[in-house]
Amino acid sequence: MGRFMGSLPRKARSASQSAHRPLTLSTKTPLCFAFFEAFVVPCFAMRCPIHSFTPVLLTALMLTACKPASETRATAPPLPPEVQAAALERGKAIAGQAFALLSTNLARAIGEGGVTNALAYCSERAYPLTALVADTNQVRLQRLTHRPRNPSNEVRSAELGILREFQLELGRGGQPGPVVRAGADSTVVFYSPIVLTSPLCLQCHGAVGTDIQPATAALLATLYPQDQATGFKLGDLRGLWRIEMPARRGTEP
């Protein structure tokens, strides 16, 4: 092989070498063009006879490579209507419990020591309170967002699409509702938007210097050095509730 490569013209040699390199593609590269560039172009550069590719092989490879990605990607089967309805009902109830518990404790902390007291309280108690609701209902409960205050609450890339759907609906002037998706290991996942509807929210999540007072901004910088959760307005999407639970039918306990 070394002698054969040595006898080739420089252009043909580089084309042959490129033909033997691993093929790497970006997600935007059409496979049919990648196939043409990786195999057919080097063949012409080396002046190999085109009949070395049989018509059947060429046709099969090109058709397979040019098949739309949407046709090759496996899609999850739709949830049975009774499973989806049960998950929606249960998810709304659990999200309501968590919201009521967090809101009640937040209001109490503000009443006892103002917004800065509430911030300190939330940084210590928000996770235990959320975990309490999750353990009581035997589910996995999270609040996720595209602009996290705590980095552990950042939404995962696989779920950004759901967040964008909520944002688009808000942008159209609608009220996004909860959705349910199939999860792993016989589970379902409930997602519900979290929209800022109270002026009180802006005292911690609004514009620094107008909605957020200097003392609050200073404490935020101390408690959350990587904070991205300011600059919101009323009606903005703050994030979403994510509740993973076993798949049940309406008649199951």
C-alpha cells in the first residue's frame, strides 16, 4: 500500500488519504453531500472507474444518506389518554401544594424581616420544603429555569424545547398550560409554567436599582455569585415545574 500511495500524484494521494479518514459531521451537514464528498469526489480525483460503484450500491447509499432526519429519528409512542389525564390532574395538585408551601413561608419571612430576610430564608429552606412535598407524594419535584439563581436549577438541554413552547405561547398573548411527556422506566413527566404575576416577585427578580433595592442586590451577590435571575418583568416566564411520577391510570391509587 505504501508503494502504491507513493506512485500516486499528490492530489490523488491527498484525496485517497481523506477518503480513509473517519467521517465527522455537524448536525447541519446533509448526509447526501457528506457521502458525495467523502467517497465520490476522492474516486474521481484518483481517476478510478465509476463502474466500481455498482448502480444498486450508489442508489442505496444515496437514498439512505438523504433520508430526512425526522424519518430516521425514533419517536416516543403517545401516552394513553387516561394516563395523560391522571398525570395532569396529579401534577397540578402537587405543583399547587409546593407553590402554597413556599409562598406561605416566604410571606412569613418577609413579614418578620423584610425582603433580605426572605432571601436568606429561601437560600436555606426552599430545597427542604420542595423535598418535603416530593417525599410526601413519592415523586421527583424540581423547579427549573433558563436563567437560574442557583446553577443546580438550570433547565437541561433536552427540556429547553418545552420552555420555549411556554415562551412562544406567552408571546402570542396566550396562557400556556401544563403538558405531560413520557419518561423513562414507566414514568411520566409533568411540566407546568411558572409565570411572574405578583409585584412582590420583582423585589428579588426585577431590575436592579429600580425593583431590587441596593441592600437586596448586595445580599443576592453574596448568596448567589452566579445569579442570572434578575431583569424580569411581570408576565415573564420564570421557569417551570418538573414533576416525574409513576405512570398511572385514572382508576389506580
